[in-house]
Amino acid sequence: MRNSTGRERSSAQHPGALRGVRLGILGGTFDPPHVGHLLAAVDAVERLTLDRLVLVPASVQPLKAGIQTASPADRLAMLRLLIADDARFEVDALEIERAGLSFSVDTLSVFAERYPSAERFFLVGADVLRTFDRWREPDRVLELATLAVMTREDGSPAAVLPEGAIAIASRRIDVSATEIRARVAAGRSLHGFVPDAVAAYIAAHGLYRQGRECSSGS
């Protein structure tokens, strides 16, 4: 795994690390990662006064199987390009290295073992509240980290927050990975949707073109 400067980060980092640190964890398919993800991450760091935010790309998400179109390796590479050299952020490949379905409870268990003294916040979008009770061991998820639900600044969560969860305001950004994939397939510009480095990677690797699906093992 790599840290935000591009160096590899060991999964076996000493569990005493990050003592007293406020640690954010943000998972997703990031297919592709875009400016909406980056601005949401910035909002989370500032609203929660996080010392570090770790972005964790999924290998395969249980509730999104069959949707992703870029390989885990490509999504990981693009996510590293998205955060560039911003020291507030880090990319962790633990779910991709584990492979198979990605369950939040398993990922949070790893972070709890690695960083037992850190104050952990698990960042999710307000839309996940509709399916949270379908997650594996939702009660355990709430024990392992504070569930921080990112809501629109102009509204409140569409569902009742689980006990112990908190809501944090995040700006409204009408950019979606679905739209970006459609723009690529239609041959339209990605300027303003993703950083130039991510756009260049998508073009160089021929991602999201019509008729081209990338398997998770490619």
C-alpha cells in the first residue's frame, strides 16, 4: 500500500501508531474517482478536524456487484492520481489486496486492530442509510467507528441516523461516476469532472469506452 506521497504503506504497521489521532475512513468503488470525491473528502477533513483521511477502494462491493467497469488496479491508480501529493489523504489498498467482496465490518476491523488508539470515523453518503440494515454486522460497524453521514448542506439525511452516528454537512456536487463513464463512451471532454492526471490515465488505458468492460482481474 502507498501513502499520499506514493510510498508503499505496510498493512502490518505497528498498532500503537496514530495514538490520539482523528482518523477518517472513506470507502467506495471510485469508478472513476472524480472531483466530487475529492471535495467531499476535503469537507470531511475540515468538518471533523481529521488528522488523516484514508480512502479505501473496494475490490467488489456486495451491493454493487456487476456495475463497476474498471479493474481494481486501474481504480487504485486513478485514486492515487486524484489525491496527488496532498498530505491530508492516503490511499489504502487493503480491500483490493484481500480481493473478493468488500464488507465494511472487515475493513473497519483491520483499522481498529492497526490503530486502536485512534478516534475512527467511517464516512458514508446519506444514500447508504436506506441499505445500512442490510450490511454485514451493522451493529459491529457502529462499534468499530463513528458512522459519519455526509449530507447536503441544504438538507438533512433522508432517513433516521443509526444510534451513535453523526451527520456532517457536505457541499452539493452534481458529478457522478455514471455520468463520467457515459461522457467517455460518448467521446466527450472530462475537463472539470476529474483532475487532468485522471483524465489522461483514462484515455491512455482506454477505460470506459463503449463495448469495453474491464474484469476485476484485469
